[in-house]
Amino acid sequence: MHLNRDAEGGAVLRSRKWVEDGTRLFTAQVAALDEQGMAQPSLLPGWTRKHVVAHVAANAEALGNLVHWAKTGEPTPMYPSREQRDADIEAGAALPASRLVAWLEEAVRELDTAMDGLSGTRWQAEVRTAQGKPVPATAIPWLRAREVWLHTVDLGTGVTFADLPGEFLTELVADVQAQRGLTTVPDGPLPEVAAYLTGRPHSLVNAPDLGPWL
């Protein structure tokens, strides 16, 4: 990662650092798994760990599309369709672990290089998320940071929300609370509140189910 302080604001710099650190942890957890370990169920219902890895690889490519959109002005959606996104994840989950990891590593490198190449003014270009929401390109690193940290937990290799950076969790809670339209959130330890809001297992008592997120 090359941090151009003239081109990127503080929020982008912070998010890109979270992307770097989260990616390092995610790839380390994946690298420790053999073929059998990769085929084991993840913490996401119906998905193996291979599905999670394939999703994270595909997401890097999809966010690379948004960087291209911001850089060129050419509308480039994250995914051609939800059906194609799902099909690509299923295809990736069927790959041997070595090929799946190679795809992940290549996608990670390409996204990092693409973000390095985005100039200062183009970081303000408007793009659209997979849900069709218009956002400035400065949101792209944050979108990626969420993916790598949350799905590291989802691998089910022992990393929990308590292992994630506190500043990241604080921003995550604020982001998800806003997206879910919640005026308040339950009291409790920050990692547990983040787990609850994102629809993951948590220890909060009497908190109503919010359904899945990300």
C-alpha cells in the first residue's frame, strides 16, 4: 500500500491502514488451513470457509471496478448482477484451496495497486455500491475494511470481534447503526455490540434479532 497524503484525506488513510492490517490477518488465517480445513463450515450459515475466501476475493475485484469507475468516469458496477455474484462465489468455493488462495492474493494486489493509482480529485468521484447507493470513492477503502475484518471472524478459526481494532469497531457500530436506522443500540462491550449489529453471535441479553448484515 502506498499512502499518498496529498491525494487522500485522513479517513481514507485510516481505512486503508485497516484494509492492510485486516487483509494481513485474513490471509494469515487462510494460509494456516489445509484443503480439509478450508472445506469446513464457516460461521456463516450454508457457507464453508472456501465460500468466505471466494467472497473476499470477489469483493476485491468488485471494489476494483468502483476504483476504475472513479478513475475514468466510466460506470462500472461492482457486480453484473446478484445472480452472477453468487455464481462466482460458488465457483470459487469449488476450487482447490491452492487456486482459491492464488485468486485471493492476486485480487488483493490488484485492488491495492488500483487504489494507489487513484488521484486526489478522483477520490471525490461518485460511484455506486452493490445496493445502488451513491457514495464518493473515498468510501471504497472503508467498504473493503469491513469485508476483511468481519470475514476474518466468519472463517471460524478463532479470531473474534474482541481481536479487532477498537477504533475500527467504533466506526463499524456507527455505520451499521445508521444503515439499520437504529436510534439506539444495546449497552454492552463494544465487540459484543458490533457482533450483534452485524448479525453475528453475541452475548448481549434480551437484544432483538436484527437479521444478517454484510
